[in-house]
Amino acid sequence: NINIANTSVYTANVFKRDASKNEKLTRVSIYSPKKQDYQIYVNPDNSKKTIKDLKQVSISGNQKTVTLDSGFHTLELEEPLELTGDSFVVAVKTSNDNNNSQISVETKCTSEEDPKGLLSNVEVGDGQSFISVDDNLKENNWLDMLNLKLSDGTAIPSNANIKAYTKEYTKENENNNNTTENNTAANNIAENN
């Protein structure tokens, strides 16, 4: 977990996908390190992260903001969102009133740092995860989390703990308000890798 000395912070993951498939984003999972407020933004068309490209989505129950306790949470979108490009972005705004937002990241660890080997398979790459704060977001300034450093200068290349869940559908069944899933894509998790 990383503390950010700001009322709110944005993290974003860019996900790759096969643009020849008809897919909708249905759920987003995040890890909340402590009780905080969250908002979800999506660019379903490409990897751009500008304010005009990111659209806020409603969470089940028509909520724009959800308050989550510490732990792993899967948030169902109010309406599945059609994905159109070969990549898409899920951004999460984390905020609290204490000017001390906290985000959860995954980073590759050595066997000494992680004796159980839980994080030894983490792959952190260029252009996968990004971080920004309010003022920087307005200027479209995102830091690639591959280059993340602590205040003491220690490098901690990381990924944001954001997962995206998609469902494949056929155009014929979409008109009947009935999306279908084939067995191989029943719960396709679009991840960074």
C-alpha cells in the first residue's frame, strides 16, 4: 500500500483485447487498503486517459461513488459497457477527507521480501498502470507506475490493483437484451498481461 498526500488520487490500468470480439465490461475489482470513497471511469475505445476520454460509470444500485472498507471488492456495473477498440482503460478515483489517500499496488518481490512466493510472478511493464492526482489529471499528466518511486527515492515498479471482467456476446442476442457467453469466455478477465 502507498500513501498519497492528497485528498484524491487516480490509478488506471490499460487492458489489451481482441477488437474482433464483441465484449462488454461488466465488473471491476479493486483492493481497498482502508475505508475510502471510490469512483470508476472507463474509456471503452482506446488507451487514452484524458478527462474527455474517461467516462464515469455507475456501480450497481446506480451509485456514482461507493465507500468501501478494507479488502478486495468486485463492483458490478449498473449497465455493461461495450468495448470497441483493441485496448480500453479502467481508472479508479480514490478519495478521503484526510488528505491521505491510500492505494494498493502489486510489485514483483524477491524471495527474501516474499518468502511465500505470492508476488514472485507479478509482471510489471511499460504502459500498463498509471497514477495521477487531481491537478495533474487536468493537465493529462499520468506517471507510468513502472517508474514509481517512494519519497526516499526507492524505485517500486508497480501495477495498480485493478481487474476488469468482460463478457463476450453476439450481436443477434444483444438486440433481444440477452447477452450470451461461450464456454471459453464465460468470465473472461482482461488483465494487463
